[in-house]
Amino acid sequence: MADHPQSPHSDENSSMPGTAPENIQRLLRSGGVFVSAVQMTRTPMLVTDATIARNPIVFANNKFLSFFGYSLEEIVEQDEYFLSIGKESEETVRMFRAALAKNHEQVFDIALRHKDGTESISSMLVMPIFDKKGDVIHHLLSFLDQSELIASNQTIEMLLTENARLVKLLAERDLYIIESNHRIKNNLFQAAMILKLEESRLKHPDLLEALSATRVRLDAMAGIHAMLTNTGGIDEVDLAVYLDTLTSQIIPATSRVDMFTEMEAGILVSTAVAQSLALLMIELITNAVKHAFPCHRAGSVRVKLARTSDDINLTVSDDGVGMATGA
């Protein structure tokens, strides 16, 4: 473990009401639902005592202890930045102090050392806990290991690889068509659910946008296989029904952009053609919403599907700001 920076408030401890052990016991006695909730969560969490100047750790849940490899006795009374690494300690202390001084939630990435000497990068949320008088009595620190996001992406890769294998099996063994479509649909929905969970835990807008776009694409592919499952595995879908279903999922309900569709029914195409057109349509709609309506501008996007004698025409248009001159 790295040498721990000395707290600038350590000399003030004697003037604070109560000692660290007394405050630990007070927390455990009176914490009730708060302590139980921290203990039960699967996210590594610490609780500090803000009534003591140096803000010592008074509680760590089992997930924190197992993840970082410490016992509760080794954690209690430590400064909240004791896991910081080497040269980063001074900057870590500065970030901690700034976060604590603001008395509101703050998230930042931090390099941390485990007891066995290994290192990991975590996103840390610092959250003040107030009493009835509005005074901060605890700080709640929760950690999201970035390796979890990597693991999620690897899981998605594995699922998509499995999907490719199953699609090949579809072409070779007609007897397994219905079952294969069912399994593919479940895998894609599972992959989309993983991304949805990651969206709820991330704060960075670029990451959220990337995950959301990927999830919409997975939903598009899952929709194909859901339709095949419901129709007995026939390798054709009604393009109008499929695309119309997707358009309702692309633009968030909170958006100022409205979606209008004009779809000619009865255009039956293979799943490969339907997926290609769906991904193209998603890309066009996403780009229109992103670039044609800046600064939360209101407007509309229109999708039209029609069939001529030889072709299928898919048109995506908008009433946004248009392309810049020379673009």
C-alpha cells in the first residue's frame, strides 16, 4: 500500500465531538436501513464520518472488502484516499477535498491499489449524507470498476459470435429454424439489456450516446428474429411492419423531434435485406436528429417506404436546419 498523505485536519480531531470508534458504533447502532442498503448492494461502497475533521472511513460493505482484499478492521479509521497510488496521491487528495467541500454529488475516475498490490481504474461517486438540520454527517463513496464495462463488451462480443454460428446453422438445418431464432432473439435482447444497464450507470454523454446507438442496432436485429419466431420461422418479413416498429424506438419520448411514417404494406423481403435496410434507416434517422436539430430545436423526421416495379424505395427526410454551404 502507498504511503498515505497526512490529513491537513488531523490536529483538529481532538476538538471534535466523539472519537472515531464511538462514531463507528453510533453509525452501526443508528444506521438502520441506510447501513443495510449499503451492505446489500453489489457496488463497492464506503461510508465516512463527516463530523470528524479528517473524514475517516467508518464502514465498508462486503463488496468493497472482497473487491479490494481488505478486512473491515484494516479499513476503519483510514483516510478516504488511502487507496490512491503513488504520485497520484497528492492530486487525489486535492480532488477529494474539492468534492467534499462542494457538498453535492461528484464523479471522477481514480487509480486505486488493491491489498495484493494490483491496480485498477474506478469511477468514484462522492455523495454527502445530510441530517435533519441540513448538516453533512456522512459521505457515501461508491466505486464502479471500469473492467466491468470491458467485461460487458466481451460478453456482447461472445453473444454476437454465438449468433453468427446460429445463423449459419439456420441455413443448414431447417428442422432447427424456430428454435434457433428463439435463441438468437434472447441473446440479442440480453446483449441490449446489458447495454441498457451500463447506460444507467454512466455519466459521460459520448459513452451514453455510443451505448444507446449500439443498443438500438441490437434491438433492430432482435426484432427480426422475434418476428420469425412468431411466424413459424418463415425467412421473410413484412418490411413495413418491421420498420414501423423500429421507428418508434429510435427517437426518445422526451425529444422535441416528432417521427412520421408512411409505409406501404405487403413488401416481403428476406431477413438479410430487412436487417440491412433497418440499420441504414436507423443511421439516417440518428444523424438527422443529431445534426438537423441543434440546440434542442423542434422539428420532424419522416420515413417513407414504397415499392416500384423493380425497386424498394426507402426515404428519410427532415425539416431541420439543412446542410452547411459547401458541405
